[in-house]
Amino acid sequence: TSFVNSNPCSGLYLNAKVYVSFTGLEGASAMTDCTCVAGYEGPDGGPCTACDAGKHKDADGSSACIECSPGSYKPGRGPGSCEACGAGTY
């Protein structure tokens, strides 16, 4: 397979902020060296899918998005942190 600049994590993937390389741009040699950035879930090498509203993932890697804890929410898809619900809401 031929990759942009000999790196599978470069080009479209990094420009779209969907993949990042564990080994850095210079060290990636295969798509499995690429992993989903925070706010996205999926296996190493992709594809990566944005976390749904109400779920978050704070670190790069192949781990899944997790539900916000009770009393907190995340209104949109993708990156972001859970926020405390306002007084009188849940």
C-alpha cells in the first residue's frame, strides 16, 4: 500500500481529526499504527465514529465512548467533556 509521505496516518485522516498515530507521524508504518482521537471510537486502523451525545472519550486510543455520569450531560456528538446538569435538572 502506498501512503501519503510514507505515513498511513497523514493526509485526509489527520486533516479530518479522526486518526492520530501512537508512534508519531514519522514512525507510523501501517494503518494499525493509527488510532482514534479523543471524542471518537473505533479499532486501531479505523474507522472512527464520533461519540454520541451523552457519551465521551477523553483520550486517544481504541477504547469505547462511555456514558456521562448521572447528573451530567454532553449535548453534541464528537469531542467534548460531560458537563454538570443545571439546578433542578438531571
